[in-house]
Amino acid sequence: MLIFFVNILISTLAILITARLVPGFEIDNPSPAIISCLMVGLINFLIRPILLLLAIPLNMATIGLFTFIFNALILNLATGLIDDFNLTSWGASLLGAFILTLIRLSTDSYPQTRRKLLG
């Protein structure tokens, strides 16, 4: 259960950092960031596997780069469900998805850091 809360905290911080870095990626305060983190996680759990399965040929043709389109689409779906989270353009959505992926990749690639955090 603690790992779940640590993942939520890391994802929320990633969304807040992305909002500071990407123009057009607008989030007002930390509470919508937490809600958007949970919403993106729920969408990733329910919808993303189906979309990725249907788009295997596109992903293979683009060497996996089409996944960023799905990440941007998921961010746009989340903004439609949350009032204080806005994306002004597809460019902001794509760049935001790219930065979020980089941040999560860098934090997920260090399991020893997570072990130290959790004790």
C-alpha cells in the first residue's frame, strides 16, 4: 500500500514539474494534480491496453514512437474529466507526455532509491 502512495506522489510531482516546463500544460494547484494522476492511472489501466493492442502494427512501424500519441490522447481524456487541468494544444499534450515519460522512466529505473524511501 505504501508503494501505491509513493507512486501517486511521484506521478503528482511529475505532473506539477511538467506543468512548469511546458507552455499550454496548465494545472492550477496540487489537488487537481493528484486527481489527474489518479485519473490518468485509471485510464491507463482500463483503456490503454486495448488501444495498444489495436495499434500494434503502427507501433511496430514507428518503432514504438506511436506510444507518445496514446500518452497524449490519455492526457487529453484526463483533461476532459478534470476542471482545473487544461491542455491548450496537441503540441502541449505531446510534449507533456514526453516529459512525463522521461520523469517516470528516470524514477522507475532506480528501484534502490524507492527501497530506501520505503525503508
